[in-house]
Amino acid sequence: MKNSIFILAILLLTSLFTNAQNAEWVNFTNGEYVLAIAEDATHIWAGTTGGLVSIDKLTGNIGHFNKTNSGLPDNYVLSIAIDNNGNKWIGTRQAGLAKFDNVNWTVYYPMGNSLPHDEITSLCFHNSTLWIGTKSSGFASYDGQNWAIYNATTHPGAPFQINGVNSIAMEQNGKLWIGTHSALVGFDGNNWEVFNAQNTTGYPAGSVNSIQIDSQNNKWMVIGQWNDGALAKYDNNQMQFWTTANSSLPDQWVNSLAIDQNGLVWVCSMAGVSTFNGTAFVDHYSISNTGLPVNEVNRVFIDSDNSKWFGAYHYWDGGGLVSYNLNGWQTFNTSSSELPHNLVLSITKASTNDMWIGTQNALSKFDGANWTEFNQQNSGLPAYIVTSIAEDDQGLLWITTQGGGLASFDGVSSWTVYNTSNSQIPDNAAFAVKIDQNGLKWITTSSGLATLDANGNWVIYNTLNGLPDNWTWSIAFDQQNNTWIGTFNGGLAKVDAGGNLTVFNTSNSTIPDNRIFSIVEHNGLIWVGTRNGLASFDGSSFNTYDLSNSGLPENTVHSIAIDLAGHFWLGTLGGLARFDGLTSWTVFDQFNSFLPSNWVREVVIDNHGNKWIGTHDGGLSIYNQGGILSVQENQIDDNSNRISILNTVPNPFVNITTIHYKLEKADKIRIEITNMNGQLVDLILHENLAAGDYKTEWNASRYIGGIYFCTIQGQGFKQTKKIVLLNK
């Protein structure tokens, strides 16, 4: 089958925050979680949850590639293979397969008869043909021109297990071995072999996480997770298993293996690294006797010098890339920033202009150049997970945590913790804190709503005194000093100045859902982000915006922020959405922008118009149309109310896309298309236009597929949108 793919080729660009005035997007990621390791002649390459990392073998210099500074289509890198020409082939979690030749990038998305799925779990080469394993659509081969797809649909006689692939290895004779979610599968081009718990004695339940083939053609693999894992060997006659019950394997959760030049098998588990000599485990390496930063080792790779490379990571304690050779142990920083975790739950700008970021495992301060981390090891932070941050009029930070209750912090070293042991807070799982105009702290928890005044007095609201659900989530205040509370399953509650509660739920109102993630007040209306759409409330009825009647990209709305022009910025499960409050929508997602993840948990707009975007698994992004301003700058020329690119439809597209835009004032407008090198590709429009809504087509039938930028420019302002042209 002929190649039918989307190809983009760009020169490597650099996008640094220090030069952020020229960049509309910046992405901060944590790359301590290493998922793939490979080598070429000069570098070690590591795929992380925060992008691609290169380490110069001679100098140790580290390079970072992510979605905003290169052509990498997704920061979450699952697999890497390097061909004989030194091209790096990179499998991502959500954006297909990328090829990098040290200058240009080429990206292959699922289209037609090419790549079967966009989550690439494993890669290997055999005779210049690339074999590609996907998470749920089988595997494929690609020889540079032609694709072949293998799954239960394309090959009805194939075992159903091949649809979910974790690992791939190839014998010299061309026989393929596929590690799936529940079986080991062999395929010689015509015949299939299946080994699983149903037909093989001693086979553990679980997935085949890694496969290696030794010089004797033995297949070695690690199988299973949690409490039923094993090292396994298949010698083309029988299978053998080594578990914690019949060997000195230190842990049943085994992740990866590699075979060194002496024939030793290196096995990674949640208890460190162990070596196996073919009959027994010989040595065990852990934090107690090595330079490993944590015991949890999820990847191992052995390079051409017989050096061992490990991806070590613990959810709370971090990790990184570790090498071990005759010179000892060395840890490499694989993060492109000091963001402590890629799950960002809360963002607050302090009166000092510092940004405070709450993540899944720490609190961080970012002053525009430097990061300072506060965690349970180096501070009084009472729990890893920081769910919300608020600043009072004295500059004191109030922080809710999941598991540690509430804390106050002076931003330097002084902490006061309020938990169920020393205060009346109803639960240590606290989700939001807001401070009203009287200085009263409002705290939502999983066991009720609480207020705390300056004298240390608590008031508790729960289902016993009128709250519709003890699991409270979000808070907002209106101009009448009412407090609005979003609950997890009980709808919206209003607490007036006298402490009286009024409840709005799906039974007594037109609110679209009882799960309320976010609330804001704007021009007298209460806006709520729910599990089933965005809604505004005027005091008597709710007006709902959802997938069926608006440009909202996904019904779950986690966060709402409002800019100086009155535009709403919504964090959803389908990306970031901009809404003018009436009919105009613009969506930023992984495919039409540099947003690293479609799951947006938090959106905060600083007084420069920068949008700070916390994602579920892509780290922290900053976006500002026309260029990001430093958090320490004091002025911004906000032209967002002059013009807006509403959408480009379709995007991605073949041949023709239509650019929808709106002018608030008459102006001379220029619309141009540029490529990733900044070179002008096409001038679409250059003329005077009156205020109004417009549609302009771009016919790109004569251009090759790739990423382009559509820029609309007027007097003193411009807007740029990323568009993707697919190959015919």
C-alpha cells in the first residue's frame, strides 16, 4: 500500500522564555519520567513525559526537544528507534510517529491505509523496515514507501490479542515477537503462535512489558504487573518463569529488561535492578547500594560501550535518567524546566508578581526566570498534592492539599497547618480555598464546606444543615457578597450574607449537571463549568452551552477565566476554548496549536494578558496572542478586542480551509500564510474591510502537507493561528 500520510518538515526552531516577547506559546514540562532510551553514534536519546532529550556521549551536554521548540508533535514520548542513517523515529502517546534527521521533522498521523493508531508503544527495525506497535490497533510495518497493517480487522485469522501491543522484537530470520496486554505472540509472516495464561503452565496474568532476543535466539521477556510478575524465557521449545516465589527476583512488578555484552540479563522492577546469569539472579541494585535516585526503575538500555542506562521514577519523589559503567553512577536531568510534575492543578499570581503553581507532588514559585520548589521533604507543605492557592491582603498564601488539609505560608519558611487533628476542618482532602472581601477563608473538602475567620473560628456547612452534597469542589463570590459553591454531585449552592443556603440542581432548575467544577461571576451573571457544559445563571434560569449548540470542544469544563476584553477562556477535556460570551468561539487543542494536552485543568490570566494553562499531563503552558510578556513586566497592549480568528474549518485539512474572523472596527487587513521557517507562502488578502464577520478561503492544493501559520494583521495588532495541511 502506498504511503498515505500527513508529513511536516521543518527546521529546528528555538523557543525560550527569555525571548518570550517573540513567542506566543511556551511550555514548561517535567521530564523525569523516562519511557524510552536509544542511541546513535554520538548521543543517547531519551523519551520522557516532558519531551525528547539528547545527551552528548562525549561532553554530557543535554538537549531538550518539545512541542514548542521543535517539530515534536507530542511531549509524551513512548518509544524510540534509530535507523542506519541516524534518523530518530519517535513514537508518541497522542500524535503518532515522528522522524527526526537532526534538522527536519516528519510526522506520520493515522490516515487511510497508513499508521493504524496515534499511540505508538514500541518500535524496532529489521532490514530497513520499521515495525510499529500501537496501544489498541495492532501493529504496522513501513519500509519508507509502503505500509502494512496487522490487526484483528485487517487479518481476521490473527489472534485478537495483537490489537494491544506493548513491545516488539524481531529475530534475525524475520520472525516477529509481539508482547501484548495479555499474551506473547509470534508471527513468521504467515502463521501465528500464542502463549498466555490459558495455554501455558505458569504464565502470569498481565502484559508482556518488554522483549529481548539473545545471541542464542532465546526470547527473554518480563510479564505482568502488581502482584503477578515474572522474568520469562522461551527457547523455541519451552517457557521458563522466574518469580518472587521460585527465585530471588525482588519484586513482582517487572517493567523492562536488556541483555548486556556478557550475556547478563538486566531486569528492572519497582525494587531496583537485578542481573540474571541464565539460571539465577546474581546482583541487586537499589538506592541502598547504588546511585539510583529511587528504587522504581521502569526502563533499561545497554549502549554500544556496554554502559547501562536506566529510567528511574517514583510518582512522588521524581527520578531521571541514570547511567552505570566502570566510572560509576551518574544521574542526568531530563527535565527542560523545574516544574515538579506535569499534572498542574492550581495557579495563582501573587501581589509580588510571582506565579505559584500547585502540582501533583509539590508547590512551586516561578518569578519569570527562577523556580523554587516546596515539597514535603524541604518545607512544611502537609501533603504532596496542591489543589488550590489563594493570597490574603497581608500577602500570606493559603493552600489546600489533598490529604494534608489547609496550610498558610508566608512564601519563605513559615507554615501553619490546619488538619482534622488540630482544627475543625471537616476533612484533610481539601480542594479549593477562596478569600472573600471580609477576609473570611472558604474551604471546600470531601466532607463539607468550611469557613475560617481571622480569630480562628470555624463554621461548617454539610448535608446536616442544608448543603446538597458534602463533597464540595469550587467557590466564587458575587457583587452582593453571596458565596457560590460547586459540589461534586449535588449541584450549585448559594450561601448569602446571613448564612442561608439555596440549592440549584437538575431536579429544581435547568442547570445542565450536578457536578460543578468551576464558578465565576461576570457582569451580574454566575457562570458555571459542569460535567455537561458551560452555563450562565441570571438568578432565575440557566443558559447552557454544550457540544450540541455551541463551539465548546468538550462538555466537561474544569476552569473558567475572563480577560480584560470580557472573553471567557475555558479549560476543558477537549482543549482550551475562547468564548466572547455571545456566539464567537475559538478552540486551541493539541492539533491546531502548541497546547501540549487537551485536558486543561486550570486557566489563569495575569494582568499582562498571558494565559497560564495547567494541564492534566502536559505540564504548564503560557499563551499570549502576539507574544508572551514576562511576569515582571507591567504593560501590555491588549488588542484582543480588535480582531479574532474564530476558526479555520476544517483543520487539519486537504486542499482548502476557510478562515473565519471578526473585525470589531474597520481596518486595513492583511492575511498571509507562512511556514515554520517564517517564510511567506501565500498572501491571501490585503485590503480595507469594514467591521463585521468574514470568511476567507485558502486554497493550498499546490503546497506540500505540513504545519503553516495563518496571520491576520491590522494597524497595530495581529493574530496568528496554527493550521495543518494534510498530504493529498
